[in-house]
Amino acid sequence: MNWAGPILLMALAGILLGGALSLRKGGKTAAAVVTGLLAAAAFGGGLYLVYG
């Protein structure tokens, strides 16, 4: 099995989550929510590639 795709998606999810937290701290709540949803989608995609 090729693990590069899931690892990269989960790494992207971590980066996006950090960005969402930074945006929330900066007072940009709507952008933080959108970025958080993208992070969740990237993490879910990684899990799908591992277990799907």
C-alpha cells in the first residue's frame, strides 16, 4: 500500500488546523470555521485512503 497520500493529507489537515486556530485568535471566526472544515475534510480523506 502506498502511504504517501494519506500521510500528506493528514499533514495538510494539521497545517490547516493550526491556521484555523490562528485565524480564530485573530478574530476572523468565519474564516476559521471554513479552514477548520477543510482540515476535517483533509483528515477524513486521509482516513478513507487508509481504511477505505
